[in-house]
Amino acid sequence: MANESNSVEQAEVFDELPLWSSPFGIKLLDKINYRRDISILDIGFSTGFPIIELSARFGRTCTIYGIDPWTAGIKRTLKKIQFYGIKNIQIIKGSAEKIPLNENSINLITSNNGLNNVNQLNKALQECSRVIKRGGQFVQAFNLDSTMKEFYEELEKLLRELNMSVELKKMKEHIYKKRIPLDEILNKLEENGFSIKEIEHSMFEYKFIDGTSMLNHHFIKLAFLNEWENIINVEKQRQIFKELENRINKISGSKGFFKLTIPFVIIDSEKK
């Protein structure tokens, strides 16, 4: 049994699998071909997932590189690495568009929604193709362009009613930038030297008692709300989002809750 001081330290690092990341991550981990003595690259590990789990599953025969641009996330990941006494992880602060690893040096690349957030997806895939060995496995999770469609449908209705065509265009551009259509992702993978082995579709839901609770949810505020607000001009943000909140509250009042659907895919590919 751990002593009390260790228990306190463990509590500080124990939440390494955020609720948002877990549905994608569990599916991603199932798709990996586990084997000894390989080099692994994890793109976009955030605060330590899945890189720490990969370290535990593959053991010390493997070297695992993790790349992420988020300084605070790296700091928290390093704290976990130190606490758990992990020796086979090397952390890189940087972006997937410029991976500081040698050509043909990696056997497995994983990304749990990390490639959703790069600025230049094609450049990131070029880098993945450069560093991975021939026959290497590339497993990634992507949430699809119909993610949270229930929210976007209500926002679109409101913008159309108010003849806010500029904002409507910005909403469409925002969705495309954050969640490129699946067929485009697959085409880019093929163009960059990967063959698609399997595509697994899945989904999960976020349910809220009403729109007020949804818009105040800590993860919605952290990951989505700011970009949603940026679709609207500053002087109209408060008005639009108050009306959205009221509309969603009416929906939840009728149905008993408001649902956000999160469809996603796990893409299992191989370097040709």
C-alpha cells in the first residue's frame, strides 16, 4: 500500500485520461499492432495521453517520442513521467509540421485527435511519411465534420433568420478547418504514401440538462466556446449566444436534455 505522501502526489497526476479523449483513445489503442523493440511517435499528447499509456503497454524495449506545442501540457506530462519513473519517453516541444526525427526512424505513429489541430495537415502528413519506415503502422483518431451537429444546426438556423451571411460563412469555414471531411483525409494519406488498411466508425454523446449547463461546461469553455464566439462579431456575441442558450433550453425542456453527438473514425494505415 502506498504511503500518504505518495498518495497525495499520485492524486495530482491521476487524471491523465480526460473524458473527451478516452472514447477515441480506447479505440485507437485497440488498433495498434503490439510488438517489441520498436520506435513510436505520438502526435499531440496534450497532458500525457496516450503517450504514457503507450509507454506502459510497450514496456522498456521500445522508445516513444511525443511531440506537442503546448508548454503547459508538456510540463504536466513531464511531472507524470517523473512520478511514474518512466524511462522510455522522449518529449519534443514542437509541431507535427516539422518533426525533428530522422527519416525512416519510426515504426509506429499514433495521434489521438492531435492531427485535427495542426495548421497544415498535408505538411504534417508529409512529415509523418518521412519519419516512418516502410511497412510502419499509422493509427489516428479523427472526430468527423458532423461533430456537435446539434449545436451547429441551432446556430445556423439563428444566423439564417438574422440574415447574417458573413457569420454563416465563417461558421462553415470554422467547421472545415477543425474537422476536414473524411474523404479528403483519406486522399491526403494516400497522396503521402500511406495505404488504408481499416476505417472504424464510432460515436459517443455528451448530454446536458440544458443549454446553460452546456455553455458553462468546463471542457466546452476550454476547447470550443472561444472559437464559437469568434464566429460572431464582438458587439453581437452576447446577444447571439444568449438567444442560442434560450433556444437550447427550450429543446431540453421538451426532450429532457440537450445532446451533442461526437462521431469519429479510427484510421489504420501503413506506409507503402
